[in-house]
Amino acid sequence: VVVARLSEALGAAGEPHVTLLPEDAEPALAALFADLPHRRGRYRGRGSVAAMARAIAAAAGPGDLVHAHGPRTALAALLARGLGLSAPVVYTVHGYHGLAQEGRAALHRRLENLLALTMDATVWVSEADRALAESAGIRPRRAARVVENGLLVQETPPGAPRDVDLLFVGRLVHQ
């Protein structure tokens, strides 16, 4: 949804852009991008990172900027550089969920450090993610900043009337 909103904003500003979607994009995701500039890449959503890298390398041209949404896509963009991708890559971190996985945290920390050192820019969607990166020793080599994700829900004092009872934020993919 955030990428679709970004695509709408870029379109409204007259900025040329395209979103690369997996060939097996969920119907809800395909519907969300139906009227937005997009292409279907020759890769599956939860399939091979190498296939995604080939799709990124094939889709990006000179002068483009690649927005890697999440660590899996950032890793694919990194691999795409070995296939000739010359476009700069901006990596948007959406939580360092892997750092909390028992038995895999060290592997995820190494991956995130690799991405932090090789991406042209890093964007955290919250101050909490930036602080988590700092405490885990993940330090981007190039430009890095917080750009708050989606919307901010103001803290409501206890007992105050609320206009939101439940806010669900999630992905449009089957887990």
C-alpha cells in the first residue's frame, strides 16, 4: 500500500516511474496497481532471489533509481549489480524482524550489515528501526534517514475518547 501511494504521488508530480511486481502477485496487489505504472517481472514473490535480481537488472535502465522495499529485494538489487545494474539503490528497511529470530539473528545481522555498507541510501520507516540498527551495530556507509511510514497515530491518554479502535497494518500477501 505504501508503494502504491508513492506511485500515485510520483504520478501526480509527473515523475516517470514503474513498479516491478512478481509474476504471481496476489489478486489484491494486482488490483491495487491496476491503474498505476507497473510491470510483471519474471520472478515469483517468494521464489528465487536470483530470479528477482535478473528481473531488476532487466527492468532498470541508465538514469533510473531502484527502490528496494525490504531486505530480500535489497539483496536482489545487490545481486543485480553483478548482472550490470548501474542504477543507485535506495533500501527501505521495514523493521529488522530477522534480528529477533532465534538461531538466525547472527545471519540476519551480517546480511543487514552487508546491505548497510553497499546500498546507496538507507531509509528507516521509524525512529525505532533507526535505533535498532544503531544498537545492533548496523551503520549505513552512505546517506541514511528516517522517513515515517504511512501515517502516525497519536498517543491517546487513558480514558480519552478515541476515533480508532483497531489499526491493522500488514502485507497484501499470503503468509
